[in-house]
Amino acid sequence: MGYGNRNKQQLDEHASLMEAQLADHFGSLDDQLSELRQNIEELPALKLSVDQLKEELPAMRQTLTDLQGLMQQLIYTKGHEGAEGSNSKTRGSKGWEANHREFLPFNHGNAFPKLPKLEFPKFCGDDSYGWVGKAERYFEFHPMDEMLKVNFASVHFEGQAEHWFGTYTKAKGKVAWTEFVRDLNSRFAQLFKESVIGEFHKLRQLGSVEQYYNEFETLRSVLVNEGCSLRKYILCKVSLVVSRMKSDWRLRSLRCIICQGPFT
């Protein structure tokens, strides 16, 4: 009888222990379920935040690119200002950049991008297409904001171009580079083209064949850049050139240019 009571007591204790363990286990499961429910409830807000970040990412990248361009242009300008100062305070652009590498974009250890020494082209009103091409190649080396490009370029205007820009800004205010280029060419390109066409009509061989060929190539290149239809201007030169097209390779090349084009 006493043996049976002991077994019953042991079973009761074991059952109580298992019950306590199960209670702890289920309590832990309840906590995990509550946390899971909370996470599920927060998912829409989290998804909305991710979507907003995706939408804002292009603008953030563009802002970073603009800031990098402005910083690089500032460093380049400061370096040249230092190089032009007094001997006691001269800090050539190379030395200035070496002391401020941490401010330049894409600086990884020794992979420091050396800035090319370029002068921004001046513009007096001649060959606007050619000037725009040079300016845009400059901006490839020294990126900057589209609005800043216009003000930066205008500092290098002289003569008629400078007078025009003063009137232009009063009438239109701030404009982006693309619109500015269109208006610039609209103002100056036609006058320059007419001037070059006049020079083309007056072209004569007064010196050597090489000089004549070089003058022809120069005017032809300008007219092509200006978008002119060259056939009617070049055909008038055929009678002047054909009589001299004998053995000189330059004249043979000139004949190929006249006969083959491309002239539209």
C-alpha cells in the first residue's frame, strides 16, 4: 500500500512538472505570435517607406552628382586662383588639389583623378556651334549644374555676345543650358553662316595648292558644323578646281570631296 502511494506521488510530481513546462512553452509561443502579428501589421508601412525610397533614389543620385560637380569645379577654380596669387601665397592647382583630396568625388586611396588643365572658351559672337561644342566638351571634364553652366559660360562672353547676354537675361531670367544654347544659336548662327558662305564664294587659289586646299577644308568644316546644304556652294567651285586637278594628291582629294559629298 505504501509502495503504491509513493508511485502515485511521483507520477503527480512528474505531471505537475510537465504541466509547468508546457505552460512556459505555450507562453513563449504566445509571445512569438504577438510579435509576429505586430510585424505583419507594420508591413504596409514598411512597404510604403521602401516605395518612397525607390521613388526618391533617382533625385538623390542626381543631387549627389550635382554636388560632386560643383565641388570639383570649386576646387579647380580655387586652385587656379591660388596659382595666380602672390609668390608668398601661391598654391598651384596641383598642390591645392593634393591637400584637398578628401573633398573630391571618387577618391579611393591613390586613385586620385587628376584634373586636366583646360581653359573655358571665350565667345564674341562668331561660330556659335563651334563654341557650344567646345563648352560642352569642357563640361564633360568639369560637370556642373545646368543652371550654373549658363552663368559660368557668360563670364567668358565678350563684345557683342556680352551685350546680347545682358538683354537676354533681363527678358528671360534664369534658363537651363539646353534652352540657352538654342537661343544662342538662333541669335548668332545665321549671321555667322552667311559670313562664311560669303567667304566660300570668294575663295580663290592665290597661293600654293596646299594653302588653297586648307582654306577649302576650313570653310567646308564650318559650313558642315552650321548644318548648311553644301552642294550649291561647292558646285560653283568645280570649274575653278577641275582645271588644276592633275597630279597633286591634295587636289585629287578635293575632287573626291566635291564629287562624292556627302552634301545634301
